[in-house]
Amino acid sequence: MAKHMTQDDRKALEARYNAGQSVAGIARAMSFNYSTIYKELKRGDTGKMDANGRAGYSAELGQQRLYNAKQRLRYRADCQAE
């Protein structure tokens, strides 16, 4: 069964990632598959480099992009139903 990331999970991910923890370490500590962490990092990419020389991540941005994607899917489903 798939485990979905909550906003609190995203905030914990952001804190661990900004502290310099590896993706594999974050995945183990948070009980997620490493591919889930990579997908979330891509979703919340700020487009800037962080202090560790990696792509920046924002939990708030990731949550907003997920919400926007779900809204688009709902709109398409509503349009096709009519």
C-alpha cells in the first residue's frame, strides 16, 4: 500500500534535506521509498542551490504544486463528465 506524504512530512523532509542528510538516509528515517523522496524533491524544487550545493527544496512549494496538479485533474474530470 502506498504511503502519501503529508504537509508535516514535507516539512520534516525540508529540515533533514537542508541539514545535509542524504536522500537514502532521509528515506530510511521517514519510512518512505527513496524514489518518493526524489519525486518530492523535484516537486518542491526552488530553482536555486542550497547551502550544501544541492537543488533547493521548499515544503510549501511542494504542497502548493501538488494541490495545483490535483485541481487540474479534477477540472478535466468535470469537463469530460458533461
